[in-house]
Amino acid sequence: MKMVMNEVDEARRQYLAQALQESGVKPIALARQAGVTKQWLSDALAGNRAISENRLESLLRAIEALAERGGAN
């Protein structure tokens, strides 16, 4: 079961990293918008933290909001 969860966590991490890269949003802006620390985001993207489904959705909404209003920088 733990291996399955690790695969799910890895899939979420990869999806988040891809969305962040494609959007052009800077990690610090995403962290601020999503209400997490830059360190938490860095750890999550590096695979050192699990990303729950709810947290992933929150981060993706933050990426979308920043990209729409041109707050990528």
C-alpha cells in the first residue's frame, strides 16, 4: 500500500511541477498565493513532502489565478 501512495505522491509532484513550469509562475509567488512557505513548496517539488489531493487542487488554483492576472513574476 505504501508503494501505491508513493506513486500517487510522485504523480502529484510531477503534475504540479509541470503546471508550474508551463505557467511561468515563479515558485515564491505561488507559495505566497497558496499560503505555504517557499520551503514547503521546494520540499514538495523535491519529493520530500507528500502532497494531498486538496493541497494539489489549492496549488493549481493559485497557479491559474496568478497566470490569469499576469502575476507570474
